[in-house]
Amino acid sequence: MKNPRSTSPVPTKVKDATRLPMVGFARDNAAMTKKRNRTRPTLPLQERLNKFTRNARAAAKKLPAGTERHTLLQKARDGEAAAEIERLLSSPGPQHQK
């Protein structure tokens, strides 16, 4: 008499799993060689951070005092801090005299 569990599609052992078809995977690795559709930012990071800071401050000026204005001003300060950190990291650093 045959065991009804032996014909199930679910592998019970590792060697059974190797015989199952790989659903959702390309066998010829075509998916791995496909190029990403990536676009580069039009502005450098420093300019994008400065623009973000200006926009956040302008929007905060239009709002009455409150939590939303406070949040926008905090984001503007965070943007300024990020711009300063980016400027420091991208600078050549201190130059040694010979």
C-alpha cells in the first residue's frame, strides 16, 4: 500500500526540494542582468538641501504659531545641519603646510 503523503507537492526532505520547479525565478538569470531605470538628481545635494530649507522657512512664515509651524522650522534647521555636515564631509579637509 502506498503512503498518501509521499505524493504531496510539499517537499519533506532536502533532496525532494531540489526536484521542484523554481516558481518566480528566472533560470537564465535574465532578471539579474536587467538594468535599473534610474535617473540622477538634476541638482547637487547642497543645492537641494538649501532649496528644502528655504521652502520650509517660507511655508513656516505663512502659518500661525503652533505645532505645524514649529515642525516646519525644525525641519528647516535639520536641513541646514545636513547641508553643513555635507559641506564638511565633501571638503578636502585641512591642508598641511610643507
